Amino acid sequence: MALFLIAAALLVAATLLVLLRPWRRAARAAESTARDANTAVYRDQLAELDRDLAAGVINAADHEQARGELQRRLLADAGAPEAGVAPAGSGRTTTWALGLGVPVLAAGLYGWLGNPAALNPPPAPSPQGEVTQQQVEQMVQALADRLQKNPDDPKAWMVLARSYRAMNRPEDSAKAFAHVGEMLERDPVLLTEYADVLAISLGGRLEGKPLELVRKALALDPNNAMGLSLSATAAYQRKDFPTATAQWTQLLAMLPPESDYAKFIQQTLVEMRGGAASAPAATVAAARPPASSAKPSPAAAAGAAITGRVTLAPALASKVEPGDTVFVFARAVQGPRMPLAVQRARVSDLPLAFKLDDSMAMSPDFKLSSVAEVRVEVRVSRSGSATPGPGDLIGQGPVVKPGTRGVAVQIDQVRP
């Protein structure tokens, strides 16, 4: 900013130098011309008096008196401008007007046509070159405040919706997606992202509007990976195994075979083969996983348990009651957002030693031992509802592998 202001000041100074120079010259020329003209007139009058004295027209006393009078008039006129000639003060007035007016006009035009906000850039990143979580939240809040004043900006609503989704605020993300408008209807990726956060905000239920959005996305792009995943999960939840098998098989062909989600789909299809007799045999056979993807043994499932400790930040102690419900759950880092395992407790139990394992799964075929990485999360609800709501207290743990021990999670945030 300092460099810009110095450059602007130098440009203004150069402009003033060019503009003021002719005015100063004109003022000096006018003043010099008037003085020379007056001097010439009085010189002629003195010469004429000398001639009259020599010719005897006037005597010496009259000559001396007239000469003195002319000298007094010359001195008096020297201090006053000649009639018809611009006074020197007018040049100074113009000089001052230009000297003050040009910088003010330049600053006003820049404020109107330029980008004054660029003079105050956003705060620099941390010394390590990374943007802190606080800076991210400030930027997202600034965008939300701007959209409250100017809501007719679908691209900004899209950015806000995706930001809330990345910050694990599904309800706020769903509200922002609802403002995207026509652009949402033409983009299968946006449609599936909206369906995902809407399903999470509805407690993991895909039926209804989330599934309607997924179907719109697949109509636009039948190979949309997230759309296939959500649609297959919804079909599985309603026990429509043929549809789930067909869509997961289609998705499996698009995934790297060594990826965790591909292994999860292979495992699920193998388990479905025994419980979905109506599924086409050829389809199930085509999705048959390698031997290494067989169903985990009871010992392996027990070894996938995650243990740890939940604490409450002291600053939030006044916002809870002993009887408030505490939900501790694990979610897959990749794939559906439905919790893999859930443990329920009370605030009075905090600090809480928790253990999450396959016995706490919400779906018998979507368990903790079936994924490679999870994130442990905690939510405190006064109403006891499984659906997140404003004012709930939340906390997030690190991404860990099933079987990890000693995971620490602190409840340190309030849902807006």
C-alpha cells in the first residue's frame, strides 16, 4: 500500500508541475508588462517637462514641482496593477485552486472507479504459509454477511454452501444450497452435494428430497460417482437389493480396485449375495471381490474397536445441563455419512471413556470394521434428538483407523 501511495503522490506532483508552470509564467509576464508600460509613460512626461523648462514655457520652480508630482505618481502606480491587466493575485488563486483541486479530484475518481479495498489486503497467512481455522471461519462469516445484504449471487451461495459442508455444518450448507437456484439444477455435482448435506441434516435419511436430488443428478450424468453411491445406499436401506447391486457394481467399475471404498463395496456385494436372492446372479458374480475382501471374522471385528476419552471445554460448562444427551459416533472419511457406530451418554458422565465397535452399528452391513479410516465426533443435545440442531455443542477428533486406542475428543464448539 505504501508503494502505491508514493507512486500516486509522484504522479500528482508531476501533473501539478506541468499545469502550474504556464500560469506562473503568465502572471510574471503580465506583471512585468504593466510595470514597463507605466515606466515608459512617466519617462516621456519627465522628458516633456525638461523640454518645456529649456524652452522657457515653465520656470524652474514649476518644473521642480511638476517633476516631484510625476515621481510620486510613478511610485504610487508601481504598487497597483494597470487597468485591463490581470492582477497577480488572480494567478495565485488559480495556482492554489489547481494545487488543491487536482489531488482531491484524483482521489475522488479512484474511490469511484478504482478498487480502494485493494489498499487493505486480507491478513497474511501464518508464518508456515497455512491459513488458520480462525481465518477460514472469519472469511466464511464475511461471505455470509455479504450475502445477507446482497442475496442475488448464486455463485457466492454455492461457495458458502461448500464451505459449510467442509466445516461439517450440514444444516447451514443445505440452507445455502437452497439459494443457488437454476445453476444447481444444471450441475449434477452440486445436486449430489446438496443431497448429501440434506440427508445428514435429516439424520441420515436419504428418502424424500435427498433422493429426488440424487435422481436429478443421475439423469444429468448417469456415471456421477457420488450420485451412484447415494442412490445405491438409499436402495439398500429400503431393501431394494437389485437396484443397490446394479448401482454399486456400476460404481465399482469406476473406482481404483485398491481403494478403501472399492473394497467396502466389494464386501457389501458379497454379503448381499446371500440375503438378496432376487439380485441377478450375473451382476453379483461380476462384483465378486478377491479372497482378501471376505467378511471380517469376529476376532477382526473386535479388533476394530476404537476407544478414547471425551472432555468438555471449561468455557462451555455453563451451556449444558447434567441431563443433556451426549452422542459419540464414528463416520467414514470416504463414502456415506451415516454413522458407523454410536454411543449414547449424559453430560453428567463427562469426562467420558468411550468405546465404539461393530455392535453399535446403525446398519448391520455398514460397520466400523468395514472401512479404513474414520473420524470420531461428539454432539451434545438438550432435546435428546438424533437430528442436529442450533445450539448443540460439538467436537471433532482426528482421523484414525479402526482399532485405534486412546482417541481424545474435546467438545469445544457451538452449532450456530
